[in-house]
Amino acid sequence: MPTQTLMIVNGPDKPALQWALAYPEREQVHFQLEDDGIDAQIVRMDELSDGFSFAIDGIVKSGDKAGTSFHATYSVEKRSGSLSIDEG
């Protein structure tokens, strides 16, 4: 399955991610990308060993990729990371 990898240049803090995970039917987060931004529903979030980084799975909720799933590696300390959207 082909994927499109995008760079996150600004995003939510840890509490916003936790709220979006706990209440997926009403809470979303926004990731600012290099050229655009997306709103996302968080489906799964795993904290990595450094305590500031997360592996995130979710669903894009805005734009032309709405409804597609994604995987991201994101640092709440740096507010940056990468996001891969499934295109298949």
C-alpha cells in the first residue's frame, strides 16, 4: 500500500492528544504541516521511551484525504514529527 509522508511543523500538546484519544467522537487535534494542515481523530497513541515522543494512529478528518488512516511519530516537546497517510 503506497503512503505519503508529510512533515509536521506544529501540533498539539500532550493533554490535547489525550483528550482526543479519550473522546474520539467529539475531540480532534490539528497538525500543521509544511504546506497545509489537517484535523485528525486519534485512534491509538503509544508513548515512546523518551517520554516526549509518541507513535500515533488516527484518521484524517479534513481536506481531500478525509477518512484515510495515518500513522505518525510526534514529539510534544518539539511539536514536530512525521505523518504517513495511507493512499491505497
